[in-house]
Amino acid sequence: MQLIGIDAGGTFTDTVVATTGGDLAVGKALSTPGHLEDGVLASLADAAHQLGVTVAELLSQTDILAHGTTAGLNALLTRTGATVGLLTTAGFESTLAIAKANKVHGLTDDDLSQPTRWVKPPLLVPRRLTRGIDERVDAAGRVLVPLRLDDARARLEELAAEGVDAVAIALLWSVANPAHEEALVDLAREVLPDAHLSVSSRLVPRIGEYERTSTVVVDAYVGPLVSSYLARLEDGLRQAGFAGLFVVMRMGGGVLPAAMARAMPVQTLHSGPVGGVAAAAMVGRQLGHSHVITTDVGGTSFDVGLVIDGEVMFSSRPMVERQALAIPVVDVTSIGTGGGSIAWLDEALGVLRVGPASAGAVPGPASYGRGGTLPTVTDAAAVLGLVDRLGGALRLDPAAASDAIAKHIAIPLGLPVEEAADGIVQVACEEMHDLIRRITVQRGHDPGDFALYAFGGAGPQYAGRYAARLGVQELVIPALAAEFSAYGAIASEVRVMVERDILPGGLLDSLDRVNRGLDRLEGEARRQLSGTDRLPGRLGEGAHATRTVGLRFYRQIHRIDIAVGAGPLGPADVELLVDAFRLRYERMVGTGTARKDAPVEVVNLGVHVVVPLPPAALPVRPVGVARPTRTRAAWFAGARVPSPVFQWGAVGAGQAIEGPAFVESAQSTAVIYPGQTAIVDQFANIRIAGP
């Protein structure tokens, strides 16, 4: 079986091909904002070239193509999404404007330091495009105020006259009775047949009108762009010869069929970074690392996640760009510090800063020679000699990088260009180091219990600096570091997740509705998966369902999901479930925090149906010793130092490389800093003990 994983980032698009013969090939191309499918096809062409085949031959032999994309996230970041109209229960039109009384969760450091000046999340739906609908359902699902279809049609016609591209529907207590929302769907298809529809009872049947409404609005906001992009990409792939299963990485883990991703595009927001965390969990099991800090340095951002006890960590009620979401998301925290992040002088404070603005792929850093004139982290690395090319064919221009740094940083600060460039890299690495400490130490984790994995196109260049002083057990630069998120897409599984909040109640008293609810959800999940008719061979028959019951202490905000068996739950299961909940709670919060006398209630039911994909194993590297192919003078500790350059594909298993040195592949450059010793393992991962 042949698999392809593709990650379309803000600067580069990466491809990993796991061939039927057990080989791995990679491809890389600059991303193409506005027409991301062009960058995907160019990356595929590069991978096909490495294999000595045409794109048509490559795709015709591929069974599953898994894609991670940040198209929706970029639309949210740049506020270039759809014009959205919101239908909600009359009297609740200000739900998003009021936001939450809790002014802590998801806020920036600036907001936390000045709570009296807290700025609410920006509204993705202007008030003039919000319409209240005369209807009302109570918490038990009883209709208190019938839906008036004529009135609802009039509200939709008003939105049509405003030129909306998408409609978000979020009525009060639709989680208990979705009939009114379904009636609005039928009307919307008549009045606005071309609009993207996001419906809360279908997308996110969760209690809490603010998070539920916010999620539906975000889905509608990114929906037309993501849906049209995925449709164009799939059409292009089919025309190029692909006849297999097209799946998309979901930010809640795993992949889902592309048709489902088009129907619920909010699930794709963080799908790129999530692929890297999934790959880290798999490689961690292979290398014996149960606790892993994942660090992904791309062109526009630095993303950090955690794997604990071999499990990817989730955020059940996350915030993405200050927009509250009511869907589970792999817990990845990002800052705007990447290779393309622009360095600038803060005139008010007289200090050097890096990011969050990025040069992106167009025009890119000054060293790309594509029209960029502002200095970036990549430009600083080029001036220092840490890297001289990206993505194989892209040769960097250190003279152009030097000019940009001199004009904007070095001359204003009165520094030599090399010192200014080193300062840029140092500031960027300190920002990365600080985020890692916040994700670990401030959450009660000791970095000394973790290995740190550094990937992304720029991760191998800077990991030796930003991992310093953390005290981690080991720094690992994976063999497919530059394509790690793409690799994670094919290291995942096809996953359909269906969840529903229920009114809180004691578990023993709620067994009947819990059992009925789990049966209904499993049937719905399997029906969704049955539409995946391109699962090759007997792969679809390997689907298995996992049922979960969401428990929490009485009146707490957050829940913990506990897996249960396939059969109906009985009274004898209640004590076991509660014990499992208390044990998990203390692992997350601390020993002794789960009081024995505190009542536990059930608040959520979930079913995950998973189809495992065949493993895309890394080839084993033979033992051997390679000599450096050349020497490059690079700036270390205030001076140019001649440093050997090794080819990543030539170094043998067990080979030790003393820093300063470089290990290059066609896609990335790993920097071994002075005082560090790297060992290349049997899978070609670069491992540095306690940097």
C-alpha cells in the first residue's frame, strides 16, 4: 500500500511518500498563497522526481493521500474569511458581543496583566448581520415558543440582501432538540442555495451557548475558503491520476475524509501543526520516549505541544486566535516566531524584537531574492553561515540578507552586521525557550522528564540554542524533520469523532440515557465512516469504536473523558469509572486533589471510530562513518569558525559528530553547536544528550 502525506504551511509545502516497496521519498516547494493547490502539486512533482516517476504514475499507485493545511487558520489570522450571517434565538443576539464573564481563559499575557482593560475577541459577525429568530426550546428539549417559518424566511432574505457567503445557525438548547435548527437549514437552502451552512446541532452539540455559537461562527467564517480549496485540490489530484482515498488532518487528532472536512472546516484550523505532534508520539514510542516536548519551527510560527505517557495532550475547550471553540483540539501553543519572522526595532523601548509579522513565502526573506527587503530570522542565519539553502533548489543570498540587516538593525544600533544577526537569532531563540518553559514549568511539568523533538524546516537550525538550559533529557532532530508534519499525516488514522453534551447528572442515575446515547452516537459515527468508499482493500473492515463518558466533579467547568467498553454499562461499572476518573484527575492536577467525598457527574458522551493506517516505517540506517563533504565558516561565539558539513543521507548509524558542525539534507540543515556531540541513530535521527 502506498501513502502520501502533504503539509501545506505558510512558507513551504512538504510531501512524504511511503512507497509500496518500503521506501520513503520527500518533496518540497514554496507555498502559493491564494492558490495553495499549486504548491501542493509542485511539492508532489518534486517527490515524484526523487522517485524517478511522473506525478501521474505516483498518484495512480497511491491508495491514501493525507493532507494537513492551515488555509482556514490563515484566513482567521488575516481576517479574510467569508461574510457571515448569524441566526440565533431572539434575545440572544449579543451572545458573542458579551463574550464570557471569565476573563482569564485563553487571554494573552498583556490582557492578563491589565484585566481592567481587557479587549474582547474581535467579532467575526458584525451586529448588523445577526438576526434573532422567534423560537424557544428548554433544556429538556420541550418547545416553549414554536418556530415561525415566515418570520425566519424574512430574516434569511435580509441576510441574502446583505450579500452573506455563509450562514451560522446556533439556537438555544438545540443540543436537546435540533428540530428548529433543521427547519432553518431547509429554509436557508431555499433562500441562499450557494451559501455555506454551519449548524450547531450537527457540528458541535455542546452545552454552553457562547462557545457553541463561537465555534459555529468560526466554521462559517472559514468555510467557503476551506471548502473551495479542498474541492479544487481534490479535483486537481483526480485529474492528475489519483483514484484513492483523500483525507485531511483534523486538529483533534487523526484524519477525516475530505468530504467531511469540507462540511466541517473548523476541524482543519490547526491540522498542520497537529501532524507534527502525531508523528512525535509515534517516533517517541519507537525511541522509548514516553514524555516528549514537540517544537515545530516553520516559516511563520513556533508551535509547541506535549506528549505525556505516550499520549497526545488535548485542550477540550480551546481558544484559537481568541475565538472560543467547543471542540477537542490537540493542545498546540504557537507564537509568531519562525524563519520568516521579521526583526524590527521597538523605538519606544529601544530594543530588538522578532515577529510576529512574517515575510511569508511572498515576497519572503531578503535572502530569497524574491523582492523581500526586511530582515528576518532566516536572513540572520544566512549572514551567520548557519544555512545557505532551503528546500534544495532555493539558494540563499547572504549579501542581500546582510544589506537588509545593516539598514534596519545594525546601523541604527551601531553594531557590526554579524553581531546584529546573532542578536536576531538570540532574541528568536529566547522567545522559543520562554514558550517551552511556559508550556512545561508553568503547567507543573519538569523539562528534565522529557525529550525535546525539534522539527519543521527551521527547527534543526536553532534547536541547539533554544533547547539549552531547559535541562531536557535529550534533543532529537528527526530524520524527516523538515517534513515531520507531512509524515504525521500518514502516521495517523482515519478517525470519525461524534460527541454530545448531556444535562449533568449522577452516573448511577443516568445509566439508561448514557447507554442509549452511546448507541446512537456509535451508529452515527459508523454511518459517517461508511461514506468512505475509497478505503483500499479490507482496510475499512479494521474500524473499531471507542466509547467515552465525560465526567467531572460536581459543578466544575472542565471534564475528563474515560473510555468504556462496547457493551451497556451496568451499576457494577460505576465505581470502576469513578475510580478511573479520580486517578486520571490526580495525574493531571496533583496527588491528593481528588477528594473521596466529592460527587462526580456525567456531562458528555463520545464515540470515536478509528481505521488504523498501515505504518510508514522509517528505513534502518546501516552502521558506518561518513566524512564531511566540505567546510563552511560560520559565526559561533563571536567569531567565524571553519565547520565541517556532513550529508545527512551518508552518515551511518552510531556515528558521532562533534560541534561545531552541520548535517545537511536537501530539505534542511541541522546545526551542531560548539560543545555539543550528536549521535546519529539507526533511523537517521540526530540525537544530542542534555544540550
